[in-house]
Amino acid sequence: MGRLGERVAIVTGGAGGIGSAVARALAAEGASVVIADVRDAEGTGLAADLGHPARFVHLDVTSEDDWQRVLADTERELGPVSVLANIAGIIDWGPMEEQGPAAFRRVVDVNLTGVWLGMRAVAPSLRRAGGGVIVNMSSLAGLTAYAGVGAYAASKWGLRGLTRAAALEPAPDGVRVCSVHPGAIRTRMTAGFGDAYTAGQPIPRFGEPEEVARMVLFIVMDATSRRAVRSSWTAASWPGRRPS
């Protein structure tokens, strides 16, 4: 059955790149994987390749209605969610003076607001599952900065802070919230970049989506192996929580 048998996972951006690698890794360990994306043909093809119980659902991460629909359908068909992998992300290249406000907002809406909507929607399901893990895909750009990707860097720095704040809230209920910060990964987003792009890295090559997926799987395995362990701290004693 695999080490994640009976676990239910939602993977946003699951139709390609890092998202599809994460979906494959979770499915290989026996999880029921919901591949959530706006790329219907690619997502449907991946679900068919993975086989039952993997399935594809259309999800615009910036839509609260889409999140509620996906969660309701997932719980009805598979049960409460144990894993949420927020992988969906976009980028807009170019100098700040050339980037319009609409493009900036779109990047932030997908990369940051979309993650917030997902965590907000799925957190109650994770509690009903008895605990679990949320993995948010940030970036090395969320730890440093690069020219020409201001909106992307802002969204990833914001995601880092959002993750740290969100981790404090459901922790007493056995829910962990983590972020992962890859460097340059060989995906559609980095298509056309030459080897010179990675020349200054300690390991001067592009990473592969499967390498990031293994890190996500490590986090998920550690969290779900202890999903039944609850904190003895009360809401009143937890920093940032108001007494009930």
C-alpha cells in the first residue's frame, strides 16, 4: 500500500513541473492524490497515468469558490485531507518600470493569496483528519532577491512570512505548516535559461523537479507519521492564540 496509504493529498499546480513530480511521489507512496490545476488536458493525462485513486480537478487557486468546491468534492469522495501541497506559482519577467500593476497583482494573487485561500479552506479538513501537513512552495527568491522578478520575489518573501505565521495556529491540532525554497529548477518556468544562470551556485546546475519532490515527501512522511500526536498546550497558552 505504501507509507502514505489512506492519506488524502491535494497538490495545486499538479499538472506540470514541480507539482507533477510531487503528485507522482505522493501517489507512489499510496496517497490518494487530487491533482489541482487550471491546465485541464495535462492534469487529466497525469491522473490517467497515475491511475486510481489519483484524480484531476480544475482549480483556480485565486478563486475562493473553486477552493470550496474542490474541498467538498474531495471530502465526499475520499475523506478528510491529510496533505496540502501548495505548488501552483507563476512569474512575470522584466524590469519594474515595464511591469504593469495588473501583472504585479496577478503574480501576488496566484503565489501568495492563492496559498492563503488554500490554507484557509483546507485547515478544518486537516483537523478532521486528525492532523497532517501543509507544504508551501516558496523559492530561493523568498530568501534573497533577483533583478527583474520584483513581483515574484515579493510574493515568495510574503509566502515565507505567511507560512511562519500560519504554522502557529493549527499546531496544537497536529497540523504542521512548512515552506520549501528551491533554487533554479528545470521546469517550463525556466525554459530557455542557459547553464550560465547557475554558474554562481555551489552546485552549478539546474535542479530537477524530482529532487524537490523528494524533499516534500520527506516533510510529509515525517508529519504524517506523527499525525496522531497532539500537543498538550492549550489555546490559551499558545503564542498568538486567544483563549476560547
